[in-house]
Amino acid sequence: MLKSLQKKYNRKNLKFEEFAFLFDNPPDNELICFDCETTSLNPKKAEILSIGAVKIRNNNILTSQKLELFIKPSTEIDEVSIKIHRLRHCDLENASQPEKAIIRFLDFIGSRPLVGYYLEFDVAMINKYLKPLLGITLPNEQIEVSGMYYDCKQNILNPIHVDLRFDVILADLNLPVLGKHDAFNDALMTAMMYVKLQHLKKSCPTSQKPLF
């Protein structure tokens, strides 16, 4: 009920009706997995440098339907940030302006549910640009893979510690590490996590009914 009211309020704040498609019913069995590379991990100060996204349909990852965007920052990128994502200011001289990149991202995701690893941060970063641009925040349903993994590993009758680090989840699910650390590769690896966890869902401890 609360989510429905929040979505209606969000819809009323939409500045331009050509983006009303964001509030449509999503296509059946389609999702978008995405990731952002940013100048820092503080969403109030950070800027998005790149966005990577890939479509999932019927639990199949469609690598032919992907999105890779690079965004020009307004300030110099610090050394700590460069060491993580290896994007320098000179690498982004011909990148898109933030507003154009966000519009392309919206066209790609449509109303589909969004999948990610610590997705709350990435959504907050998109909303930082989206709110002044269109007057809304992302209305899409959000699915957190670390939460899926936790639920799968956790035993409701005998709670255990679950390591939610990205590389640990990949290794435990027997998934490959793909190349360099960038937005698209991270989105693709996260998509693989999602698909694997969907297949494992029926055998997860939390999917089993309590014995009493």
C-alpha cells in the first residue's frame, strides 16, 4: 500500500510526459542489471563516471542488449578513485554530458525491475541526476543480489554469518571473474549472480518451510 502511494506521488512529480513509460507495467520476465562507477562512495559529493547495464530475459543474460555509457565529470578525478576504476579525466574528454547519459539510461531500462550489488548506492547516484532533470526518482522495482545470496545461505533455524563481499559471492557461486573492474563487467558479473541464485532458490535453506 505504501509503495503504491509513493509511486503515485512520484508520478505526479514527473515534469515531462514523454517519460511516463517509466511508470508502465514492466515486460514479463525482463530485468536490467546495472552498475555505476563514481568519483567516490559518498553519494552527496560523488559524480557518475560510467554506467554499465545488461538485459536479463527469462533468466538468460542478453549480452547483445547492453549499455555502456561514459560521463564527463565536472571536476578532476582524484588518485584514489582512479586506482579503483582506472578512468582518468583525459579518458572522459569525449564522454557524454550527464543529462544525455541519464536519458539514454532511462530509454534502456524502461519500466523493468533493476538488479544490482549494493544497488541502493547506484540508484541514489542515478536519482541525484534524475530528480532535478525530471522531478522524480527511479520508480522501478529493485532487486538486491547480496540480499538474495544472504537469504539463500542463511538457515532460519540455525543463523550463521554470511560473507557478502562481491568476490566471495562470485567464488562461492563458482562464477568467473571477468576482466578489468568497470561498470559493464561488474553489471555482467552481478547478472550472473542473479541468474545462478534464481536457479538455486529452490534448494536454499530459507526456501524450506520451518519444521514447526
